[in-house]
Amino acid sequence: MIVVTGATGPFGRTVVESLIARGVAASDIRAGGRDPERLAALEDLGVDAVELDYDRPETVQAAVQGADQVLLVSGSEVGRRVPQHRAVLEAAAAAGVAHVAYTSVLHADTTTLAVAPDHRATEDAVRELGLTATLLRNGWYSENYLATLDQARATGEVVTAAGDGRVASAARADYAEAAAAVLADPALQGRTYELSGDVAWSFADLAATVGDVLGREVALRSVEPDEYRANLTAGGLDAGLVEFLVGMDVSIRDGELADTTGDLSRLLGRPTTPLTDALRDATSAG
């Protein structure tokens, strides 16, 4: 039995669908999540859909009973993720789960990305608990720039403090399909994968791509971090989010997301999804 946590989110659901596409029997998949309506939709795929709430350990413990593998999809609540993740890992260890896969972040052990501490702490917990694990260190999702696309639709420009930095992003579905590939093939397990897109694009490339998707001219406006901070604050964003966004651009400027490792395309057996296709598909789906 393969347990997929966070299965009511877009990443987890795509993993479930990809497992089935790879020939894993739906009856051998348990999809866990918090949203009852989306759990009901997962049941239509033929999988065992169960409540799994990271903040309610009893639901986690019940979900992992009898599992051979657990995919821990990292939570989205910054500041809560370490105890949430640990609850899943401890339940998996207690249940004797043979293999755990975790969606971490690119170069989690060395990166300065603001999201990294939670992932490092989770990876440490994996080792502390003695779990046999695969670390899926995901790079940036191309879909993270949908907000930039919306901004460009309204203003005609892409604003960034990332300078000449580049981002080797890939589509969310690429990372999800890679997770499914690992879960479906024991020969791929027990490793650390640094996952990123095949192409490291610049923000000039992003502006051109956004313009192509929108069918209009989009300019690139490169600013210093302090100006970017002031612009975001003036736009009404809370201070925490402002510092996160500025910090991300500074990390990108410093090359933290530019590494094209090739691990992702090797797991997929195909090239990663180009930025234009990822944004166009996401815009159409939305």
C-alpha cells in the first residue's frame, strides 16, 4: 500500500493520478487529505481516500497503518511544518513503513532559501528516526509565477529584484510525476534527488514568456531590494510576506535556484515542461 499525504492538493492528486498511469493498482493507493469534497473526488479514481490532517495525529496514525510506502508532501503552513511533518514521520516509523519519500527543497542542506530551514529539520528527523527514505529536493515551480503573470496583465510589466539571477523551474506536474516514478520503482528509492528544470531562465525571459502568454508587450523593470520592498509594502502586502518575496529574489539573484541538475528529466524519461507551456497550461486550467 502506498500512502500519499496532501492528496487533496494539486501536487498530491497528480501523484495519485501518475501512479495509476504507471500501472499501480488504484486499490494499492491510499490518498490522504483534509478536504472532504476533494477526498470524495479521489474515491472516483478507485483509491482508498481517507482523512489525513497533519495537525491531528490520530488521523495520520490511522492513515499509515498497513502502508509499505508513504509520500510525505510538505505542508504549506510556514511555522507549522516541522511538527506536522514529524507527526507523519513518527507515525510511519511506529507503523514499520518500509520506505518514506519526502518533498524537500533543492540543495536543502546548503541553500540560503527562506523555505529551507523547515526542510532541513524534516530531513534531520528522517535520519533521526532511522527511516529508509528518498529525498525529493524540488526546485521552484513555474506556477509560482502566476501572480507575476497577473501583475503583468494589470500593469504591463514584470518587476523583480533578482537582477541577472536565473531560475531552473519546472511544472508542478513534473515534480509530482517524478515522485510517482520513485514510488513505483524500488530501484529508484533510497537516494537524494536534486530536482530542477532543464532550462535556467532569466527574468527577461520571464517577461517575454508572460508577454507571449498574455498576447501583449510586457516590460521588465529591475529594481534594488529596498525599492522592491517599498513597492510591495505600498501594494498592501503584510510585512512577513514582503520580506519573504524580497528574500526570494535576493536568493535567486545569488544563484540559489539556477542549478540544472538533470535529475528531474532523468526520472521523467523526458524533458521538463518549458516555462511557456507551464504558465499557459496553468492559465487555461484556472
